[in-house]
Amino acid sequence: MSFYKDGIKFECKQCGNCCNISGYVFVFKEDLNRILELTDFTMNDLQTSYLSTVDGYTVFRDKGTGACIFWDEAIKGCKIYEARPTQCRTFPFWKTLLYNESKWKEGTSDCAGVGSGRLYSEEEIDELKNKM
């Protein structure tokens, strides 16, 4: 039985805490298509300035501080929020965080949206965690 059998409340507050930690943002073909469709970027723009490859995976570059390259300090938000990748869309419902309750608490301790907003059911959470 999962620790989230009764669901978890979550609503993204767009605080940027998850955008300003070390790690990779993996970008898949459907993510690139969404970005190209919903922004003014061309594939050349993305490849030249925003994308990198790590172990054969396409990832966003960071700003050298761990912050995502699309995090904009001036607006306190993501420059491509509506087009953000699946990894960003499914946070905090990642397998690595849902492994057990202690991993969940550790991995979401800086997230202002956990515990507020709508209640995600166990089934919805399982569906989201399996997208990554």
C-alpha cells in the first residue's frame, strides 16, 4: 500500500524552487514539438542556445548555477511555462520521489505547492509518475 493511497494535494505556485536545483531537465521529442509549437523558438535556436546531450539524452542546459536555462529571475517564472517539458509538468509526482514517504518529504520539502490546491488521487499520481 502506498503512502499516498488517500491522494496528495498539490498546486504549482510557480515559486521556481524546482527550477533552481542541480539536475537535468530531460527533453523528449513531444516536449520539443510543444516548445516549437507554443513559442517563437526555432529548432536551431534550441539546439544552439538551450539544449545539450548527456549520456545520449537531450537535456536543457543550466545557467551554471543549477538553475534551468528557462528560469527568469526578473519575472520570477519560467519563460516557457505553458510549453514546459513533461518532467516539469509531472513534478512532484516522479517515481524517485514517490518511492517512499521519506524520499517524498525530502524531495518536496522546498515545494510551496505540496499540501495545497487540488487533491490528486492515487490513480492520477500513478499515471503521472509513469510518464517519466
